[in-house]
Amino acid sequence: MTRHGDPARRAALAARLDAMQPNRWGRVSVSVLFVALLIYSAVHVELLGAKFVNGLGQLASAAWMMLPPRGFEYLPEFLYALAQTVAMAFLGTFIGAVLAVPLAILAARTTFPVRILQFGFRRFADSLRSLDHLIWALVFVRAIGLGPLAGVMAIAIVDLGTLIKLYSEAIDNIDKGPIEGVRAAGGSRLDEIRYGLLPQVVPNMLSAALYMWESNTRSATILGIVGAGGIGYYLADRLRVYEWGQTSLIIVLIVAAVYVIDFVSSRVRGKLIGG
């Protein structure tokens, strides 16, 4: 039995090895392609070369010149601009978060069964968030002029597209039991949304909006560089004239503001989602 079975087992093992061979060569090919693409990209952007090495030296020199932070006589002006940046991020996030609620209901399969229109609302959200804050800020600076209003509009537009997606996904994942209970009790469509849907998704909506505010505080700094006001304007201005000490002070203020907002936002989000 053993002598007759051994050739059969060897043949089965050989067949399995032959079947695995194409997969192994496929993995090797993908690995080689990845390494080749990585090397090509590094060479193309001059990551491998003298320019990168020289740039590290210049970066170290700039960092050394930033120490210690200087320009404390401008601190009230910088703090006012930083408050403007935080307000810009907050207002833009608030507008986007509020407008996203009805549009998310229309983009969710659970609450809007007309598939063609629902698909259109989802693609509308995709189109809003397909462009970065910086691109929208350039558009609004050209349309309405320099100032924080352009930054607020840019943040609101991108957040609207992002939050429509996040809100609609939260709506699609709810427990349908409360909605069916409201319907069985004779409630209207608005009653189903008010008493069956919103209590389940509002904590997740608020959590997502808080996270977006935290992220938008960093984005609002960049928007100031293109003319949307705030602390980003002063950062770009000091970098332009090589005021390294004042640049360092501005960076410290930005990092501190982002840390505080991140800390507060994470605590509030933890309370909202129950952990």
C-alpha cells in the first residue's frame, strides 16, 4: 500500500507545486515592477543625487537660524491672525457640516431609494472634494477677492463633499428597526428621520465634523499663503524676507493651536462615540 501510494502522493505534490509556480512568478514580477517604479520616481524627482544632499544641509542651516524664536513684539499681531485662522476653519467646517446633512440623506440608499438621483448626489459630492482646499481658495480669491472669506468658502466646499460621503455611509449602516417602529406607529417620513434616523447618526456626524475642524485648522494655515488671510499670510511673508526667528515663532504658535484643538476635539469625539 505504501509503495503504491508514494508515487501518487509525489505526483499530487508535483501538481500542486506546478500550480503554485505562476503565482510565485506573478509575485516576483510585481515586486520587480514596484522596485523599478520606486527607483525611477526617486531619480525623476532628484531624491537620489547631490541636490537632495545639498538641500539637507541648507535645511539644517535654516533650522539653526530659527533658534531661538524671535519677534515677540509682533506676538499680538500673530495671535490675532492665528485666531482668524481658527475662526476661518471653524466657520467653514460649520457651514459644510450643516449643509451636508440634508444632502447626505438624499445620497444614502436607506433614505432615498431613487437610485438615479441618489447616484447623482453622490457624484456631486465626489466632484466637490476632488479638488484640494488650495485650488478652491485660488478660485474664490479670484472671485471675491483677498481675505478670510475666500478661505471659509474653500473649506466649506471641500468639507461639504467629504461630509456628504461620511454622513451617507453612516446613514446606510444604521439599524432600521427604529425607523420601522416609527412607520408602524403611523409616523410620517419626517418623523422617521427625526425619531428613527437622526438619534442614531448624530453622534457620528458630530464626531466627523469635529475631526474635519481639527484638520481644517492646518489647511487654513496653507490657505493664507495664497491670499485667504490668517496666520498663513504672515508665515509666507516672513519666509519671503528670510525672517527666520519670526518664522519660528509663527510655527510654534501654529503647532500649539493645532495641539490644543486636537486635544479638545479628540476628547469630545470620545464622549460622542462612547469611548
